[in-house]
Amino acid sequence: MRERQGLRFVLARRAGGAVIFVLVFLGVALLTRVALLVKASSELSWGLALPASFLRGFVYDLGAAAFASLPFAVLSAALPERLFRTPAFRRVASLSAFFVLFALLFGAAAEWTFWDEFGVRFNFIAVDYLVYTTEVVGNIRESYDLPLVLTGIFAGAVVLHVLVGRTGWPALWLEAAPEPGRRRLGTAIAWVLAVSVLGGLLSSSSLPVPSNVYVAELGKNGLWSLFAAFRSNELDYARFYPSLTSKEAFAALRPGLEEDGSTLVDPGASDTLRVVRNGAPGGEAHPNVVQITVESLSAEHVHFLSDRYDLTPNLDALSKRSLSFDHF
């Protein structure tokens, strides 16, 4: 009962709207984590690391919620007191709350599809997706029934909006007693300081990371990971791309180097230094070499690779008397 009264006391203040957002954010984040847990259940290592990862994830959820709620806390302090009493403001607040809930559920659905493809929370690949929107949106439209997905998210936002309204939390916030401007300003400053401290602690976090990849990823927050990836601007190549050791790579490379009759200077060394002797009739050739490299040119737009378009007559003419890498 005391906890409930304590929550009512917190919500019945001008910053109560930001607190409601944090609570809903944490709830959606927890449900998202549980859904991803079920999806990856066959790949997980079930042990003490899993609940520890959930606890770690809650800390990051709290950090992400604090950052995302900052605009609400600042607006609550800045808006005049009389505005909260008007019917128009309440309608705008209700509509805004719906769009916020829709955005949270949309993010959860995006995390589900991203996890389905990569088995991780948002990372720099997701940041890359935001840059190349044309290709990504086209891929999404081809891969998913967007009207059905968006309708489902809309319905979920409606249900969640009703459930949050029935808790009585929004009414407590909107009916909050007037607060002096100095107190509201102090609350906003305290919120900003708390967010700054929390952000600093999590940015330099030394929280333990489980060895199982899926358990480790469950201990993250998608929104926090997205902005962290944007800031770091890097991707762990060895983790997301198949690779060989140097020894294996050179072992696979040597037979190809020796196909033209060249001789490796040191067959056991990890390098490509070799002696090449020209055995072609007529002696050494001196061809004119022009390498043509075009970035982001799809093969379907090159006529000799595809009959769809006839846009590259010069490249087509060169291809007939050149070395063309059509499978590169």
C-alpha cells in the first residue's frame, strides 16, 4: 500500500507524465526482451548468466527511458500551469500519448525483425539501414506485409492506450496540484542531472558481459544500442562475417598463385612474394590496362550483364575485348 501511495504521490506532480512514460517504456522493453528470449530459446545457455543479463538489460532500459523521457520532463516544467487545465491540452496529450505508444510498439516490432535476421539487438547495421532508406524500405516492403504489420501495431497501441488510461495514472498527472515555477525548474534540472550521470555510467560501463552471444544481446536495450552504434560508427567484423585464420587463408591462396607457373619465394611464409617468368610466345606483352570501377552500379543497369536496360553502349563494347568480372 505504501508503495502504491508513493507512486501516486510521484505521478500527482507536474513531472508525472515523464514518470508514466518511463514506466510504460520499461514495460514494453521487458516484454520485448521476453519475446526475444522465447525466439532464441534453442540457442541460449540457461544458467545464472540469464537472470544476470536481464538485470543488466533493466539498467540499460532505465538509461534509455531516462534519455527518451527528457523532453517530457523539460516540457512539463516549461509549460504554463493553466495550460494543463484546458480540455484542448488534454486532447493533445491523449493523442500524443497514443503516438508515443505506437512508436514504442513499432520499435519493438523492428527489433523482432532485426533479431530474426541477425540474432542481435540494433547495431551499426541498423544505423546503415537508416542511411540507405531507399534500398531498405524497398526490401521491407517486399519481405513483409506492411499494412498487416502496421494495423497490428496500431491495434496494440489502442489497447495499450486504454490499459494505461484505466490505471488512473494520466488522470493523477493531469489533476496534479499547481506547483511553483521554482519547484518545477528544480525537478527538470534534477532530471537532466540524473540522465547525465546515468549516461556517463553506462557509457563507461564495466558490467560483466556473458560469453553466450544471445544471452549477452538480451542484456542490451535496442534504442540505447542504436545510438551507441551511431556514436561508435563501427561493426565487429570478425563477429558478423565468416573469416579464416591467416594460415588457412594463405593455404587456400597458394594453389591459385601457382597456377600461372610462378614460384613462391618461401612456400611456408604468410605472404604472396613469388617469381613469375613469362613463357608466352612472342616475348613479354605490354598491354594498355584501364580498370573501370563504378560504385553502386547495379548489374541490371549494364546491358551486357542484363537485357533490362540499354544504357551502357561504351561499357558493352569494351566488355567484348576485356576481362570483365561479372561475378565479383
